[in-house]
Amino acid sequence: MDDKIKEAARILSGAKNIVGFTGAGMSAESGIPPFRGEGGIWNKYDPHSLDIEYYYRHTQESWNIIREVFYSYFNSAILKPNPGHKILAKWEKEGRLSCVITQNIDDLHGVAGNKHIHEFHGNMSRFVCSKCGEKFPATGIPLTETPPHCLKCGGLLKPDFIFFGEAIPEEAYYGSVHAAENCDAFVIIGTSGQVSPANMIPGLAKRRGAKIIEINLEPSTYTNNISDIYLQGKSGEILPQIDALMER
């Protein structure tokens, strides 16, 4: 493991353009439960409640679950970036990392200090009006038992993350593709590679010649297929070790 960490540090020290690619495992280190697998949210709640058509047709029922999961339960975990988030923000500030592509909706990368983030599945810290398209920070929206409505036109608001049945935002998708195709080091963190179409992004980087470094608690679909270095463990522990060995 020590040799692999040293090799990862060597690769990243020499890289001109690093891209981070993060999934639920990274957020789990900050106390946020995953949606799938053991202890996943969908073991307790019906994912159908987050279908976009269900939200519009059965708004109150859907909102009850959304409010409980995302704006009561998540917030009660006191969302804080972990050391892994902070290292990615540090690398961006140093000019090493061009962006983070994330499947997470918790905004922890932004809180940590990253400025260039492709939010593949949106962000729960914003609401968007289904009528006029205006966006509002969640901190300015009354998150009561009543579904929220637009402060300008009165239309129904929805959290600005991707519901089932919605398309990936074009800006996030094409921004992620461009980033993957133009980097020379790609760091996969905390994702199993099961969710499409996000799971195709690392392969784009590999095909363009980027070195793939993977940090995961368990082997993923990437481990034996595209990863050049697989580091088993938590990003909050491994990324600071890599950072300490990088040349400056």
C-alpha cells in the first residue's frame, strides 16, 4: 500500500491537469448514508417518491419524504467536508486540479472550497421553479410541511437535483466529458461505477491516455478494467497521505 501511495503521489506531482471524480463513498465519510446497498436510503424509502412525474402529480406525498430525507435527516448530520474534500480543494487552489466531477448532491465540494464542479446529479442546496426556471438557495426557502413555491411567480419549486425521469443537465454532462478527455490524471473516489451515464466518464479519460487512480473501500467495476492504481480505504485518510508526498 505504501508503494502504491508513493506511486500515486509521483503521478499526481507530474500531472498538468488532474480531474477528481467522486461518488457516494466520499460523502459517506462525512456521515451521509448512500442511496443504494447496505444501509442505503432506498432500503427505507420508496425511490418512486423521487420520480419527477410523481412529484408533480403527488406533490405533498413526495415532498414529505424529500423534506425528511434531504432537509431534516441530511442536515441533522451537520454536513461538513472531510479531509478528502479539503485536499481536492487544495489541489485546485494550487492549480493542479482543473475540476471535480461529482455524482453527489450535498455541495460538500463547494463548501470545502472547490470552484470548478460539474454536478452530474444537481445540488440539494438550491431550488428551481418548475414554472419560470428561477433558482433560489435552499437557505432562503421556508422548508415547512407545505411544498415550497416560487418567491417570484408562485410556481412549484423542486430541489435542484436530478429526479428519476429527468435528464442529466447538459452543462454538467458535456463539461464532464470535456474535462475527462483533456486531463492526464483522473482520480476516482468513492464510487462503484454502477450508475449510468456517470459511470462512463472515467473510461473517456482512460482512452485519452490519462492515468487512473482509484480510491475505494471495495473494488469497483473500474478496478480491474481501467484503474492503474487501486488504493483501498477512505479518501479522507489516503488523499492527505498522497498530498504529503507530492513534490512542490
